[in-house]
Amino acid sequence: MNVKKLIFEGEGVSLDFKKTITSCEKIARTMVSFANNRGGRLLIGVADDGTIKGVKSEDEERYMITRAAHLFARPAIEPVFEEVYIDDKIVLVVDIPETNFKPYAALAEDGKWWVYVRVKDKSILASKIVVDVLKRKSGTEGVLIAYSSNEKTLLEYLEKTARITVAECCDLLKVGRRKAQRILVDLILSGIIRINTTEKEEFYTAV
């Protein structure tokens, strides 16, 4: 594994640097966000700027990560560890695989379980629509679209305007938030529209 090449590419959707593990809650959030996407990799012993610091005790780091993965993630995550020696320093590489048990949730400081997804190089709280999509994607339930006037109006709107938010969808279709969310989830799972998540907002576009 070329760890230096990974570091050069920088943090992103599937890669995160940690100088050391200081909090089970925080690292669980990152692991959960990877598991809810397509998996990811943690480099422990690497600073945010890419400087290789090395780990002082790989056993302690393994313990913290394993504890977070088993007790602070639901369902439990099974990380895969590898030690890589670079310039006489140890970098602990932690692979978080993608599975079919989504959505994963992390236990927060408030004692509640929250679902996170990875957006660029950050782990952010998932919206209800994202959670519903993750649930139904991992299940065996098929999607039967009732192509009503609501779906037709929404898709015609997207042809002209290119994007829509949940609030705009409610206004457009004159329906409540729950009904709008169900329509959007069905269209996402059918591959007709795409969800776009940023740190500031979430919106939907035609595929």
C-alpha cells in the first residue's frame, strides 16, 4: 500500500487523517459515515496537513477504534487494521468496508444514535430522506412508482429549473413534508432523480 500517495491525494469522501484517537464518539461518527457510503480508510498517525507523525502506541489506537466500532456504532462495524512503516514511523491504516446493513448510526454525546454520511472530507448528519434511502436500498423491498400528477409535476419542474429542495417540493405539489419526502425517496430509489448533499443544504436533480 502506497500510504504516501494516499496522503498526497488528501482527505476526501473515502479517506480521513487522524493524528491520534481521542474520542470514541468522534471516530465512530467518521467510521459510520464511511460505512453508509462506499466504505473508507483512516490513516492514524497522520496530521490534518498530511504530516506523518506516527502512532505512539498502535495497541492503544486499535483498542480505541475497536471499542468505538463495536460499542459506539450500530450495527457494529468490523474495521480491518494494517501497520505501515514510513520513515521509521508507524501509520495505522484502518479500512472500513461497505456492507448491506445500512443505515449505520453513531452514539453521540447526547446519548442518542444519529446517522452520518460523508460529504467531501467531512462527516455530516444525514437527513430523513437520506436515512430512508439507505434503509430501503439495503432491504429487499422493490419500488413501485405510482406515476401520478405529483410525480409528473415534479419532473416537469426539474426539466425547467434543474434542482429542487424539500421545502420547494412541498410548495410546488401543495403537500405536507412527509408526503413530499416519500415522493422524493421513491424517485431516488428508482434512479429517476439524484440526491445532492452539501454541508449547507440538500437538493434534488434529475438524473
